[in-house]
Amino acid sequence: MALDEAPPFWWKRPGPLAFLLFPIGFLWGRATAVRMSLPPDASVSVPVLCVGNFIAGGAGKTPTAIAFGRSAAARKIPFGFLSRGYGGQYKGPTVVDLKKHHAADVGDEPLLLAKHGKTVVSTDRYAGASMLVAEGCKLIIMDDGFQNPSIAKDFSLVVVDAKRGTGNGFSIPAGPMRAPLAAQLAHADAVLVIGDSRAGDQIIRQVARRGKLLHTARIVPKAIRKWKGKKFFAFAGIADPDKFFISLKKAGSIVDVRRSFPDHHAYTDEEANDLMREAQTRELQLVTTSKDMARLAGVGEAQDQLMSKTEVFDVELEFDDPRTTDLILDATLSAAEARLLRERSG
């Protein structure tokens, strides 16, 4: 399940509405847990690294996948990204082409991934993985799909946003969890906590108690000097717009105006014109995220004008231990070698 806008009560202590929906969430979570425990439907002949999360909504999977893509490229490993393509109309398998595809076609996240490596969108993950293999990829990096048993994964890294954590801990629709934490942790090889908020501390303790590998990182702006002391009109349609606004402030910017939209939001002509008009009236520079900019491209004249008047707050993932990507890639390759040996002998 994916939601354009997560209910606010998901991120608070459980209240009446959460408890009212708890029975449905219990059944949802149990069904997902059972599904995760099933053997994979199929496998491919190359290593598969899955970058997933415990909850519905954003947690930092895409910048994490990109970080692993960069590491694989540095090691001369031909790799490809596999995405479901949420928000796009293409069911796939389709190789993302930045020259002709837009967010309405393949989704916003695949457009970001495709800037760093060959990317395939496919609701059928095995079909998408098979296409990447046929394209010559020797490593597949899955953006999401942790709960999906349709394809064998050699290493599953679960990403957690330290600010949001696991919310109220309940399963959809009573909370943001896709299944109970213990059931999901059983299938995780490692957990990556991004940020340093209190919710992240709680996750770290639970991961440690279950003996899982833990890694930490943070999202940092690519060019921090560019943002210091400047005033902005900031807008974003992502899972947690506040995180974007806070990041701008931490980079030294003055965020005079904030506008939040639902995750994966498709900006209308009226919204684009309103944003430009208000920014001009207030004499402020517009700024947004790379995901939002990807969704504006190729939509229409108003959206193109908004793009031309808006700066992009580019960020990247910075691991606390610089060896993290190499360590996980090594573990993925070793696990794949063992899996392929079993498949050949079995």
C-alpha cells in the first residue's frame, strides 16, 4: 500500500483513531508478514541488493540506492536500478529514458535514479530484473520491494528516517508500518538509520537487541555555501516536507515561506502560477527538492516556467562510516555467490 499523504496521527502516540483501526491494521500486518515469509517466486543470475523500509512513505531509500550505485560504478561493476515506478503509468518492464520519459510515465524517483545508472521500472519485479540482466547488468539495486517475495534478494538493507522512525508502531491503516517490526526485522540483513533524532535512537536499541547490523548516515546538501544567508520561498511535495524545510535552515538559509503538498504531487497550472505569483510578490527566490523538480518537467508551460524560476536543493547521503557501501556490496556479492551455487547444485 502507498499513500500520497500519510495521516498525521500515524506519527503521534496511539490515540482513539489508531486504536479504532488497530484490528484492521493487525490483519494487514499479519498478512504482510506471512507473505514475507514465503519463499521467493523466482531468482536472477546476478546479485540483488534491496533498499527498502519498514513503513509506507519516504525514508531515504532513493538517495541510499544512488549511493550504492556510485560505489558500484567506482568498482567498475555494471549495475542497474529496479523500481516499481510509483506515480507513473507504465507497468513495464521499461528502461527509463531521460530524453523522452516524464514523471507521469515512470514516476519521479526513477527519473532521479536514471541520472546515475540504467534504470528499469516494472510492477513485475522479476520481469524488471530480467530486463536489467539482459541489458548487461551484473548487479541489481532495488529501490523498495523489501516486503515483496517475488524475487530472491541477496542482501536487504532497511532504511529508517530517524525523525519519523516507525511512527506509532501500528500497521496500515492504524499506523505507517507495513508489518510488525519484529516480523520485518527477521528478513533484514542490516538497518540504516538516517539522521539523529530521538525516534532513531529507539530504532537503534531495537535493532541492537535483535542482533542486526546497524549503519548510520545523514542527508547533507551538496553545495552548502550556495544556501547560507539567502531568503527562500520553499515548496515540496514529498513524504515529509518539514524535513526539507529544516534541512534548508540547517544549511544556513532563511525560509520565509513554506508550502507543503502531498507526496508525489502533480502540480497543476493553477498551483504553478500561484507559487510564482506569490514568490514574485514577496520578492523571494523559489526553491524545491529534486523529486519535485522531476515532477515538473514536461508537464506544461506553467510548470516549465516554475522550473526556470526555481532552484533545486540537491542533497546526498553521507555515511558515518565511509566503508559502509563497500562492506554491504561485498556482503551482497558473497551472498549471491552462495545462492547461485545452491541453485546450481540443488
